[in-house]
Amino acid sequence: MLLRVGHGLDFHRFVVGRPLILGNVDIPSEVGLDGHSDADVLLHSVMDALLGATGRPDIGQLFPDTDIKYKNADSSRLFAEVWYGLLQEKWSLVNVDITLLADRPKLSPYFLNIKERLAALFSVDISRIGLKATTAEGMGFLGRKEGMVASSVVMIQKLVI
Ligand code: MG
């Protein structure tokens, strides 16, 4: 069995007038995240972890924010493209572990919903999806509630004969 680990990190700024989409789930919030695509910071970090695990170019190179094609793009479609590329090479998910860093809004009420959506996107059991959140205790840009960060680690495997 061949195992690979990948890590992904993403940042997006809060703005008024855009939705807050995390793991393809619409989160009720007075602020959303700014970005060229739908700014799904969580999925972006997971995609970069998958790409990193297999030595592929990162999402900034694959889906450039200068390309009009990705304007307001649904990140779950970009995720599907990345994951399909790995499936074609016979990779499967061992587990993914995600940490969201944000001083607003409170995210724990949406954990189950997000984990179910991620399990569906990966076509795996929900026990393979880890999700948690922490605050910056008022420090720095997170503490000033200017944006949020997502950090993800994935492990993938494939049988080698
Ligand atoms: Mg991003």
C-alpha cells in the first residue's frame, strides 16, 4: 500500500453581500467571503492538500483567478475535478482532517452538515472526515474578524502491485 500525506492552507477576507460557503454548505452569516470563485475556503484547503499529496500544481495554478471561467465558480465542481484526477490514478481517501480558524460566526452548529456534504463529495463514510474550528482569541486579523483561514491534512492510499 502506497500512502501519501498532503497539507493545504487557505485564507479569505470577510465582506458584506456575499454568501459564506464552507464545504459546499451555505452558512447563515451577516458576512461572506470575498474571492474570485465562491471563496469556499474549506474546500480550497482540502483541494490543495490533495494536490500536494500527489505533487500536482496547486489550485492557484490549476484554476487561476485571472480566468473569467472561474468567476463565482462553485468550488465543489473544482473539487470534483481534482478528486476525479486522483481517482483515475486509483487513489482513495484514508482520511481528511480540517481546522477552521475564525472569530466569527460560530461554526460548530454546522459541523455535522458540512461533514455529511464532504463525505458525499468524497464518496466515503463520514468517519473519515475530521472537522473542527478554533478562534484566535481576539489576536491579529482573525481577532479583528477580517477573515478566516482553513487548514487541511489529507492521507490518501493506493494499492501497488
Ligand atoms: Mg481560496
